[in-house]
Amino acid sequence: MIESPFDPDNEHAYRQWRKHKLAQAATSVEQLLVEVKQLDRPTLAEVNAIKERCLSSNMAIYATAGEVDKQALMTFASRFGLDRLDHNEGADDEGVTALTVSAAEGWRGTYIPYTNRAIHWHTDGYYNTADRQVRGLMLHCQRAAIDGGENALMDHELAWLLLRDLNPEYVRALMRPGVMTIPANEVDDQVVRPARSGPVFSIDGHGHLHMRFTARRRHVQWLDDALTREAVAALLELLNSDAAWIMRATLQPGQGLICNNVLHDRAAFSDSPQQRRLLYRLRFYDRAH
């Protein structure tokens, strides 16, 4: 394992990283924004600007003009090392998911991302197996809602940092292998997905921090001990605070988020028959770099 500042026992590396992180991390959406003239043919300067933001804040927001097709999104993503798409249940044959309100009678109508309801804080794919963790994420807005749909965003490294500063034992607790379990998903007495357990925070083979998390109270089981309860409560308190590191943005047509699967939520929104919100979602097993 490469030496990592996210090793709770590595105090020296943590202190050096912490100083650098707080000096560079974005505190406003404007600091994340990069204009991209042609998404399928970004300039070197545009690519580097996005890479710099992903390096310092694990995310960037791009803005481009005109309609964008799925192939352009995949071509753009590949410029940041995002190639291995997670072909989840809602994705099409190419691995791209259209997030829009679905008819109530369809299976998508039972899943919150395909409704206009609010979605609590989470990282994507928190129910995936250990070898299919979602490390990179793109959201691209084709059509905005007539009202609402704002996303809150927080760099998961900063969440880890603030928890560690509060109590190093909190991050130790949330790095335990079985601290968070997502129960099996059963439909009509059939197991669609078995139960999945794992850590909230983990370190990959390159020393990077990864996070799997959901703030949903249902469909999640936490390790039943006092330290875990305190750590989860502290994390939720942080996410529900007005911390400077929490940014909010409502993506407009042509805008998109590219990130290392940072913490995010979504406010409820309203559609009209003439204007239905449509975002394309691409999940990757790779980190943006």
C-alpha cells in the first residue's frame, strides 16, 4: 500500500496534506466552473483546468453550448481517464443513464432518482460490490426543471478531514470493513441484489480516499456500537450544516459535473408537460485524473 495521508496512523502525512488541502479547496461553485467550447474536442487548456479542479476539490463543473449527445459525453470523459462505465440497471446499452421522471407504473417509478422527489446526501453506487466501486461520476444537464433540482456538493476528502479533526476515532470507525450494510433488494420475493457490506471510507491502491455513503435511514444498517452511532451522527450534522465547504448548484442545459464521486444530494423539483428535467448520468470505476 502506498503511504497515504488518509491512514489514521500517519499523523505526519496527514498534517502536511491537511494544510495543502485547505489552502486549495474550492468554497464556491464559481471556482469550479470551466467553459468548454466543444465537449467532444476540448482544448488542452480546458482539459487542464478541469483536471486542476478535480485534483484540488475532486470535482469541476463545465459549461458548453448546444445539444450534446451521449458519444460526446463519453469522449469527453475519456480525456480524464474515465473509461470503465458501470452498466447499472437503469443504464442503456452504452452505460449512460437518463435521469428523468418516469411513469408511476414502470419499475423506475419506485426508485427516487426517477422521481421528482428530494434525494438525501449520498455517493453513487454505495450498494455495489467491492470490485465495482463507483469512483468517477458525470452528470450532464440536457433540460433543467422549471423549478428546483438544486444539488448540494461536498468533497468527501473534506468530510473525512473535518471528522478526523473532530475525533480521529470517528474515521477509524467508518473505515471498518463491515460498518455499513445495504440490505438485500427484494422484488416480489425475488432477490434482485444481495446484501452488501463494506466501509464508508477506504484507501485505494494509489493512496486515494474513496467513500460509499447514504444518509437514508431506511435500507441501511449500521454496525451497532456507540462509536459508530457517534461517527454517523457527526457526519450527518456536518452535511446538514452551513459549512463553507458545502456548495450548491442547479445545473443548467449544457452544464455538467465531473467528479470523483463526491458527496451530493438533490432538491425536489417541478416539471411541466412542455419541459421535463433530463440529466445524463455516467458512473465509472475510474477516478478522474
